[in-house]
Amino acid sequence: MSAGAAEAAGEGGYTRIVRIDPAGWPFVLGGLLLAIIALWLFKPVVGITILVLTTFFLFFFRDPERRIVAPDTAVLSPADGRVMVAGASATQAFPADRWQQISIFLSPMDVHVNRLPVSGRVMSVKYHPGRFLPAYRSEAGELNEFTEVTIDHEGRTVVVRQIVGILARRIVCRINEGDVVRAGDRFGVMKFGSRMDVFLPLGAVLQTKVGEKVVGGETVLAMMPDVRSDTSGGAAPVSLVH
């Protein structure tokens, strides 16, 4: 694959290829180089330690394929992790009388490749500098550094934030304003522990709860109103074409 891949054991004993996110290769190749130098010039324990760290980088930046199967009205999880918030918005920029919020905490052991929750047109991509508080703290969603992506989902606005944590110090976002995107598509990665927030209009019906383990691109977090049955005057969601 163009972005690089690693082998892993699949079901039934066959070998499958696991993609590695491009952001991971500088860490992996740099680690291998340092390990070779350390094994050559220093004690073996130093080189072995660096090799172990390099193996962790391979694990951290893994990017497994996901089977995107969902109804047209589904809002998909943008990341692997555990749900911290599911209900009325707790973020000042998104008043609770107009917005619902789903927050997902990603531990260093989770896949950190981010996927789009809905299809539509990207209206804006904004970077906000900030602090590096632990991502599980409620105030981290507003005080920490984050990138905010706003998507026009056939007239309905859906917002997703990539939020850094105490370990995550860099956000990679690979989409731009004006892009037409599909639900479940990869759009970025966060390095070494982080959080994602999704903001939905009140008409969305949440399908997840606090404490649930979710899978990026597969778990349905919410259902948007169907245009065929929506009599509120709102616009329709886009079909999830993949």
C-alpha cells in the first residue's frame, strides 16, 4: 500500500496486511536507525530497548481497514475509544439548547487514525491553540489545543473536534474547506493519546452511552432524521457511500 503496511496474523491463520499511517513512518524508521546505531556502538540492551519502542510505534500508528456498513442516516464514530459524554452539550461554544455532544477518549492503546462521522461538504477547518491537559478532563475540550472540522450534512451541521491530551502533542488533519467527504473516510491522526468530540443537532437520536467502547468507522453513535419522514423543515442527511 502507498502509505506503508505491516503484516499481522488474521483469522484462520492467514497473513493480512495492516496499514501504517504515514505519520508513523518517521518514528518507525528513525527508531530502527537509532537501534542499529545503538547495537553497533553501545550495549545490546540499549539497542533492544529502542527496538521495543519502535515496535510500539508500529502498533500505535496501525490503521486497520474498517467495513463501513450503516444506514444513510447514521453518524459513525470518528475514532476508537471509550465514550465519556453522550447527551446535552457541555461545551460553551455549543449551547445545550441547540446541540448534543458525544466525547470519546482514546488511550495510547487505541487506534488513533480518525474517520469522518458523516458525509457532506467541509465548511471549515479551524486550528485552535491551547493547553495539554489530560484529555479525559471535562475542561480539556475547550482549553486544550484542537482542530475543529465543520461538515454540512445536507443542510444539517455536524462538528467534529480532534483534541490533544497530555501525551498527544500534534494533530494531523488531512481535509480542507470545500472538500466533499464520505462517512468513514480517514481524515487525520492524533499522536499518543487524545480525545474526539462530535456535536450534533438536537434532532439526532443518540445510539451510544457513557462507558461504551466504540470503533471508528463502524460504531453508530447516533441517527439523523430521515428527510423522507422529517416534517420539521430541516434538510436531509447524505447517504453514506463507501
